[in-house]
Amino acid sequence: MRPSGRILASLFRTPIALGVTVAMALMAPALATGGRLLAQEPAAAEKPVDYITPHITDSYELEIPWVNSHFAKEVCLGHHEPNGHCGPLWGPVHIGSLEVNLSPTKHVVFMLLSAAVAIVILVGSAQAQRRHQKEAGHVKGFAGGIEAMVLYLRNEVVLPNVGPHGDKYVPFGLTLFFFILLMNLFGLIPYGATATGNIAVTATLAIITLVVVEVSGMIAQGPGYLGTIFYWNKDLPLFMRPIMFVVMTPVEFISKLSKPFALAIRLFANMTAGHIVVLALIGLIFAFKSLASGAPFIMAVAIMALELFVALLQAYIFTLLSSVFIGLLREGGHSSGIGNTGNGEPGTGNRGSLLGKQGFRGEGAPTRKWYPAEWPEKLVEARASVTSSA
Amino acid sequence: MTMYSLLQVAAEAASNSRGLGFIGAGLGAGLAVIGAGIGIGRIGGSAAEGMARQPEAGGRIQTAALIFAALIEGVALFGAVIAYQIQGKL
């Protein structure tokens, strides 16, 4: 790492800590204003009642399910207002001319729940794995499943894409994946709300990713980081450089900002769209005022199966794209990208599973069985590197 | 018939000026999805062809195809989200 980079690193400690701190400072207004924006959509036309929008947007009421109607209730997370509705718990916080609403809502409860469940599952699996290692030499049970997922994310998603010395980005990728996955899955159970169906939540995650990407780029490249903003290509003839500078610098700016924007919108839209489709299909029952021989139910079940797949896939895509963006900026944009197969130095390209380790037309590729053949080496390699390095 | 009540609601919606806005939002979402359908269909075709040519690369091709399909779907959902915002503002 260059000396200037080392100074920057000592200033910022780790890019991840800085990213989380900065993003948490931005999180609260984003969360509040985003939630408010989404709740401003009018709920109904003149006659038809809107069944769909209350199930998708954030609200101050939390529904507690139970099998009978005695114990099932709606808990108001704020104060009961005079007109019978549930209002915010805290008044708005004024930052300059901006009014920020920080009171807890349904999505906040589900975010905290997902975080708590993620901590319990992952820390519990880590402790179980340590215990099983001592006793039996191998991990078993549920902790084994979690270990398989963690190792897959580490070896196939994060490490090939973030470039050299990528071990310190593995916890970030794992946190992103499991947090988003749990938020998505909680939205699929009855009475659950999808916290990632709130644009503020996905925008916060995208802002955290943006800060991590940019700061790690600054640390890895030092002053060369400015080359990723101001386009100055030394391969062009001398008179072309200012022209391309003027043309390409806005493009670089926009590309830096549009990547996290796309991450946020992709996750938000995938989660919300699936729920809207399911709710619209169930709403057909109300529109026809009959069960319609179960046809809407069957269609809704099929869409829910697709929703389960989309929940997993979108968490994976968010993690993968974050790793790719980190790796792109750390390499300096010379080599790498999804299509690079190697010998372009430094880092010799993307060794991820997308194009694999094979050359042209696949000669030299090991015939790769899906699970058993390669995993034992990778497992041993992972444990050795975990115990030997930090 | 119950279809009659649905048609009545649709005619009511189209006869006032908000109806045109609703038609616009629906049309926008539908057109956006056409692009996604074409794109993901092409990915599916190429993926199947690649897997047929080289069955041992099947797992890798499947992973790549899934990732590209999710990226394209993200773009199509931009259009769907904007259409949803339009109908929310009407």
C-alpha cells in the first residue's frame, strides 16, 4: 500500500467502520423521509377500497398474529391520535429546515428483529462450530449448513471479486447477505412486513456500500483515486485529453452515483413488486366477490414460491454487486470486471465462478463436481487461513 | 355477471381525466416489462445452448445466467416503480 494510503488508513481505521458511521448519520433522515414519502401516496379513489397499499407501506401499527381473535391485536407503536388512528411516538426532529421523523414504525421493528435473528443464528453457529471442531473434528447440524453458506459466500462471492487481501471485506459481505435475506424472508410469512420493501432501508444499505467502496478505493489507490473521478487517460494523444476530460468526468460522476442507486432500486422494486402481485391476485377474490374456485389462490401460491426464490436471489445479487464494486475500485479500473480471466496483472483477473478458471473453450478446466470434490480442499484452506491470519 | 361490474369500473375510470393517467401508468409498466422479457429470454436461450454444448460447465453457466437475469430484471423494475408512483400521484 502506498505511503499516502497508509496515512489515510490510519486516519480512517477501516473503511467499513467509517462507512457504517457515516451511513448511520445519514440513515435516520433517509429512513424517516423515505417512509413518509411512501406513506403519502393516496390510499383510495372515490369508491373502491385500497387493499394493497396498506400492506406494502410502512405504518405505526404492528399486527400481532394469533390463532384466535382474542389475542390477535394491532399494537400501536406511537400515540393514539384523537381521530382514532395511530400517530408517531416522537415529534419530528428539525435539522435546519428539514423535518425528520424518527419514531419507530413497523419496518423498524422488523429490521431490529432481523438483526437480532441474524446475530443469534450466526454467532450461535460460530460457537457451535468451534465446539464441534473440538469434539468431533467436523461441524454438524444446522451450524454445518450455516458454515456451508458462509464459506460459499466467502470463497465464491466476496474473495474472488474484491481483489487482493480481501479477507477484511468478508464480514461486510456476510452481514449484507444475511441481513437482507432475513428482512426479505420476514416479509413472506403471514403478518410479516418486508423492511427491504421500504426505499429508505435499501437506500441506506446502498449508501453504506457507496461509502465502503469509495473509502476502500481511496485507501487502496491513494492519489490515484482521483483518476477514477477526473478522467485523464494517458493513452490518448495530447490534444484529446482535455476533450475527453470534459466529456467523461460527468459520466464518471454519474457512474459512481448510479451504481448504488441501482442497487437500492433493484432490491426495493423486486421486494415490493412481488408483494403487489400477490396482493392483487388475492384482491381478485374481493373483486369477484367469490372464491372463483381457488384460481387466485393457486396463482398466488405460485407467485409466493417465486417470491421465495427472489428473496434469496436479491440478497445474493446485492452482496455480489457490492463485492464487484469494491473490487473494481480497488483495482483502479484497469483490469477486472466480470469478464476478466487473468494474466492482465495486477491480481490476475477475476477468479470468480462466473467465468471460472478455464481458458478459451474450457480446456484446462477441472471437471468440477458440484459439492464433494472441491469443497474439502476449500474447507481446509478456509480454516487454515482463518486460524493462521487474522 | 360479475364481469359486468369490473367493466363498469373500467369504463368509469376511462371516462374522466384521471383514467388517461391510469392508462398511461399501466401502459408504461407493461412496455417496460416487454424489454425484460426479451432480454431474459435471450439469456435463457444462450444459457441453454451453452449448457448443451458443454455439459460440464452447466453449473457455472447457470449461475451466470441467473445473475444477468436479476440485473436485467432490476432495470425493468425501474419502469414498474415509476408507473406505480404515477398511479399513486393520480
